[in-house]
Amino acid sequence: MKTITLIGSGNVATHLAKAFHNAGYQILQIWSREYDHAEALANQVFAEPIDKLSLLYPTADVYVLAVADDALFDLALDLRLRDALVLHTAGAVSLNVLKPISRKHGVVWSPQTFIRDVDMDYSELPFCVEGSSPDVTTHIMELLRPVSSHLFEIDTQQRQWLHLAAVMVNNFGNAVNAMAQDIIQSHNIPFEILHPLITMTAEKIKHGGLWQQQTGPARRHDQKTIDNQRRLLADDKKMLELYDLLTEIIQEKTKSGK
Amino acid sequence: MKTITLIGSGNVATHLAKAFHNAGYQILQIWSREYDHAEALANQVFAEPIDKLSLLYPTADVYVLAVADDALFDLALDLRLRDALVLHTAGAVSLNVLKPISRKHGVVWSPQTFIRDVDMDYSELPFCVEGSSPDVTTHIMELLRPVSSHLFEIDTQQRQWLHLAAVMVNNFGNAVNAMAQDIIQSHNIPFEILHPLITMTAEKIKHGGLWQQQTGPARRHDQKTIDNQRRLLADDKKMLELYDLLTEIIQEKTKSGK
């Protein structure tokens, strides 16, 4: 059986530890600078908690570095694991940062957001995989196959773009919903009225080209509604700027098509 | 049994006609300027198609005006229905436009988007209701109760804000997803990798305050990632502007709390 050691105890480390554990792998050690954090996670997956890199067993088959981007660069200075498979989990960091740590290195990144206290179905998680060689890529794919069936080979350059797109749909998408929530709540309207609309908007992604499915006042050049809505936003300079910019972008992108 | 006549044959008229028909109401007539359109919908709900307002039976209990905003103002000049209940379905139009048509008037607006060729579960649709008097509001609520259990009393001013919020979550939300789809596809990455993330982003609305749930480089002031992503967008002035504006808004809105 393959043994896995996790460096990190944050959100990504927690979910990966559980996903690997559920898939039948043995989690050997969990490292965190804070012993309590290491222990809390280690207890859940029957692993040994440690808070010093010098306590790492060099014998795990796989080391997963699930830490903040900056910490990855520090680890690259401190950690030498020779022949083990060493993986990082960062969307925005190049594969090459791991080169000094081990010859066999790779990236396992899942463009996913976690809702606190809500359990995930890991088998539905997409994983983007990059290996330092075709053999290593195959090796990582085999490692992940018991965890999820949604595995994609994505190189460092593609991952940068994918990360940008993930920021847009997730962070910007949430911000747009949050602004709507603010508007709604300051006029004593229950936000649940918009729940089905938000769910339906997300549902549209499964039905092809999204510009073709674009609707609304900007798309149909309904200037009367646009003017009314701009008037509502007159006191909020940033929101008005956003409204105008998105209206322009929508009109530009839907100009030629139906 | 209540009889309902529909003025209009577009998306909203179609879905409402089906929803009322499914709920057991008799649809008397369907009017459209294009006879073919009236007929296509009328056939589905066992109604009589007409293409002239002069052919309207004055005996229906309820007239639903589901037409474009501008056409509503035209109808207000042409249509006199005295004691019938007359409803419009527009998010952005005041209740008062119906005053000349009938004493008993109201608005039934559903902030919803329809996916072409995808059937809807109407019982999950939220309806925002406004009546010309408390009695009329009660009357409309009773009319809709067999159609949906998600009924909300929303006045004209609230409806304007709700409509703005709906434009944000639906039209702006779709636009943000569409831009991500463009980026993804121009780098030969399968868009399905982002499907679970988009679904999860929508799912967050059920878990409380959305600014508290905000994540990403803007939220954590991760300037290195922000700079990298701005560099990727350097050739697309509008997208860069949008990236900067949303980054600013997120940082401002999440400044004080966690």
C-alpha cells in the first residue's frame, strides 16, 4: 500500500488527507508548524502529527506539499526527499519550484472552493495533474484514480489561465452575488427569492456557449431599463462603474451573434 | 373554475400559460400579434389563439399581460377590461401602468431565467406579487397558490431593486462565466473542469453572508498572484479594468471583517 505524508494542515491539506484516506491510502504523517493543527487533522486520518521537518520519515512514497504559495518556496530550500514523489497543490505556482526537492515531482491542483463544515464528495472533484516527466504524470494519475474519476493533464501555463478563470467564476462570481445580497437586504427583501435564479445561472454552463445564452437589458440594448438601473446606483460610484463596464462587455461580446 | 387569458406568446407567456394550465386553470385565449405564435402556444394549453385585441372575450376572470415593457404602455392605451383582474409580468415596470385598463390590477413577476428546451419545475418558481389594493393582493396570492408555494409580496420600489439584483446575479454572473469560458477555450482546456466550482459558488448562497465567504487572491491581498493575473490580461484592456475593479470592490467590502 502506498504511504502518503502531508505537509500542511489548512483547507486543501485537510480535504486531500481525507480524500486519500477514504480512498484507502495510509497517511503516514501530517506536518504543521502548529502542533495542535497537525494533531487535529492527524487524528482524523490515523496519522502521526509532527511540527518539525526534521521529524519527517524519509520513507513515504508520496509527499504532498499543501501549503501557502510563499511557504512552497521556503520548503524548496529546506526539504530534500530524493526519490519520493513530491507534489504541490497550488494553482498559481510553477511545477519547477519542486525541482530541488526531488527528481520526481508534480502538481495536483483542484479548482475547487470549500464550504466550511460542509462535507465534500471527493469523487466529483476535478484534479489537474502535471508531472516532471510522462512517467511521473502517469504515476500521479494512478495515485489519484481511486480518489476521483475527473483527472485532467494540465501544464503550468494552462494552469495559470485556468486559475485566472477559476478566480473569475468563483471569486468574482461570489462578489457579484454578494453585491446583489447587499442590495436586497438593504431593501428588506428576502434573498431566497434569488436562489433559484442563481442556481439556474450556474446550470446554464451545461448548455453550451454562454454568450449565446446571455440575456438581460444589456444584451437586448434595453436603454430604458439600463438608465433606470444606473439611476438606482447613482450614489455608489464603484457599483455604477461595474454596471457600465459589464454592460459594455456584454454588448461587445454579443454584438455579432444571435 | 377561474378562466385566464394570456396577452403575449413569448418566453414568460409560454411558461406562465403552462404553469397555470398544469395548476388546473382554464386558459381561455392566447393573444399574439403573430397568429402562428398564438396558435403554437394555444395548442399546448387547449386555448383559442387570436391575433386581434378586438377578438378578446371580456369574460375571463384574469388577464395576464406578458409582453415586452414597451408593449405594456401601448396596451394601456388600447385595452379596457373594467372589472377583471389584470396582471403584468415585468420586473422593471410600475404597477400603475395598468390603472387605465382595470381597477383591479397587479404584478406577478418571477425573477427567473429560462433555459431553452429545458422544462421547468414551476412549483419551485418564486413569484413577486403586488396588487392595487390589499384585497387584490390577496386575490393574486390565492390565484398563484396552486402554481407555486414561493410567493412574496413585493412593492414597485422593492421590485426595481430586486430586478437590479437579478440582473447582477444572472446577467453579470453569466457574463463572468462566459469570459472564463472564453479564456479556458482559447487555451485548449476543457470547460467542464470548472463546472463543480461554478456549482459550488452558487451553492454558497445557502450558507449565509457572502462577503464572509469570499475567498481568493483579492480577499487575501495576495499581490503576487494578482500581479501575475494582471500580466495575463495585459492585452485585454476591458478585462483588465474589470479585474482591477472587482479586486478593489472585494478588498473594500471585506476590509473590516473576516
